[in-house]
Amino acid sequence: MPQPTDSPLKLFASLIADQQRKLLERTAKAENVTVDQLKAELAYRWEGWRARQAQCEPAGEPWTFWIILAGRGWGKTLTGAEWVRKKALLHPGCRIALVAPTVADGRDTMVEGETGLLSVLRESELRGGNRDDAWNRSMGELFLANGSRFKVFSSEKPNRLRGPQHHYAWCDEASSWEDASDGNVLETTWSNMLLGLRLGDAPQCLVTTTPKPNRLTKDILATTAPRVIVHRPTWDNLDNLAGTFYEHVIAEFKGTRAGLQELEARLLEDVEGALWTAKRLDECRVGTHPQLDRIVVGVDPNITSGVAANDAGIIVAGRSNHHRKAYVLADRTTSGGPLAWAQAAVAAYHNFEADLIVAEANQGGEMVQITLRTVDRNVPVKLVHASRGKRTRAEPIAALYGASPGDEVAGGVAKPTDVFHVGAFPELEVEMTTWVPSDESPDRMDALVWALNDLMVAAGGVRGFTKRSSDTEPVTIRGDLRLVGSQYVDKT
């Protein structure tokens, strides 16, 4: 029986050859074209042929926002490209904004990608009848023969959206925009786009994103303007994904919190009792880092292999002595047995020209060091032992991030942070924002704790911290720490 996730094309493909031939002949006759002309037309026909029901423009009541929350690989890009193509062809001379997290995302995915705009437009629809005359890559502008124009914008430079006016906008991966943590306040990418969406009788905006629990995502969903929200999982589109995608990707993440967000497109809220919040991690996110004086690879190893084995957490982080800040650089966490994680850790050590690999030795003991040395006998390894409880290990590291759950933030301004994330690390950040001290500590988070402990509060090191309270007197931290009130002191 046909399913809502089936496209007419999929249903057609399920027919036997004779049924397909008869259907094509009947349809060609009804449309007054030849069968060959119909076949050529169907290659570009989206709604009513290649699109699934959820990918078709909402009918019925007028809407201003069409919000698609969908998992990775669902077909968001193709849906967006087909929608703006349709609008550009139906309304000659219209202006359409293509808004992406970065300029590269807009250019490489929204326009030039395998399912981007150039893949769905016929050459005859392009200005000059060819790509070279229609697409100005350096300017991020695409022109059609009928005078319609697409322009790429990015959250890297929100002010570029000040001034330009548009009939339509396609906002891709809005939850991952650089200023998503600021929501819809003035001078953000979203507000500037919205204030320019003022041409024509009924401007419209399509948002395609895998949702993240930040302010912009919540503000978009809370809009009072007429809207249609579509919420779909990755597996709607399995027929169009690689045959091994389910086995190697979906099966691994399905049922996990990362899978709920990245595959099922669920908006995950902060967990009560967690030491980090998604909002705070967004506030600690940067695009680049200064010169680093020390780089380490934190490793939370596993000692078994096989399907039931935990992942081995591998996190790369560095410290700038001048800024007295730490920067999380990469998540190289891997599955597999000891040899697999040792190879990944050593590769990260060389890739980032690190100074040291810091590995937990509670499981495996000296075998951890032997395994690493089997891959590279010259790699420097520091073994650390978890002599304290998970909470006591994690809380000093959480404190480095500044504001913690329950902290009062004066005037809405977050407290300063000693740790920045260079880019986004979805799996790590899900672990950080969902772990509570009563649970088993997850692999990536443990590796992060070991890396940052070595960089910022390592044994023998002394540095000043501000109390996470109204008292701003510096608290000295030295050696192996434990929490006493609002201060961290040597456990001895």
C-alpha cells in the first residue's frame, strides 16, 4: 500500500514494464505531448512526480513561514532548491535570498551542490542559456533568463542583509547559523533577513534545518505569523541514500540523544542537573583560535572491541598562554578496539602537532600506553588515573566554561569563559548537555575533561579562577582538585 513517504516516481517504479508504458502513454495523451517529450519533462518535474508529500509546498491557507525540521540526509537541500526554482519561474524578475551558515555553505551546497539550485534548473532557464553567464560565483549571484535573481548571504556577515529587499528567502540550516544563540534580536542574520523580506504582495520564507536547542530555533518556531511546520526523520529518504547508510550511520545513532537530534530532528531541551547547557556552549563558540602554546589529545580508551563496546573518546584541545584560554579543536572519537583508537589518537597527535597524549589508565593500566606505543613508539603519553568521583572531576572543567545551570547572569550577559569551542561538535555537546553526575560519564566528555584538566588545571600548575558566585575574589587552584563550597582546592 502506498505510504505518505512514497513519491509518485517510487510508485511508478514499482509497476511492471507494461503498466509503466500504458501509464506514460495515457499521461502523454492527456498533456498533449509525445511519450519522449513527457519523459524529458518528468526529469525536471518535482511536485507530483519526484517529491514526497512532505516535500511539496503547503497548500490551503496562506502562509509566511514554511519550517522544515528534518534529519540529516532527508532531502532538505533538494526541497529548498526546488521551491525557490518554482518561485523564480512563476514570478519573473523576483528577488530571492539564499541564507546559509557560511558563504561556502551557500555556494557549495545551496547553489552548486549535488541537489542544489544548479542541479534542478534547466540550461534554458539560466541567463544566457548556460551556467557561465548565469552564475557569478565570486559575488554569489545567480540570474535566470526571466530576470529573477538569487543572492547568497551568510550568518558570517549578518549586515550584508541590511538594505537588500526580497520577495522570497530560503534559510538553510538556520539552527547552525553563527548567531543562532542570539535569536531574533536586531542586527542578527534572521532579523536582517526578515526586515528585507518586503517585496511583492505575499513574501514567504522557507527554513530547512536540523534543529538545535538554541534561541533562534525556538524563536522561529514561536513566530505568530502564519506558518506550516514539517517534522520528518532521515529514514523517509533511505531509497535515495547509500545502501550502507542505514547499517553504518542510522543504526549506530538511532535511539541515542545524538540520533534524536540529527536523525529524528527532535528539539532537545536542556537536562535538569546537567553541568553544561546548549545555550552556554553556543556562547562559547568561535570560528578561529589564536596561536596556541600547548596542544594535547585527551583519550578515554576502551579495552574491548565488538558491537557492544563503547566508543573511545578522543578530543583535541589547545591553550593560549597569552589569552589564558583553552580551545577545543576536534572530536576524533572512534569505535572499534584498542588498535583503532590508538591509531586515531596518534593520527590526531600528528595532525595537530600536539605536545602530548593524555589517556585515562583506569581501564587497561599500562596496556593503554603500550597500545599507543605500538602505533608510534615515539609519541609522548601521560597516563592519568580517575581517583575522584565523576562529579568532582567534571565540575572544575564545567566551571571553566563560565555560567553554569542556575547561575544568575547579570543583565542577560553571560559570565566570561575560559574555554572556547572552535566550531561545533554535535556528539560531544549532546553528551555534555545531557550528562548528570549520577550517570555513567560518556566517552567524549571524559576525554574532554582529561584534555582540559591537563591544559588548565594540571598537577603542579597554579592559576587563578573567579568564584562562580557574587564574590569575585580569585581562588587559587593547584594540583589534583576537589570541590569545597565555591572553591576548588587540592584534595590533600
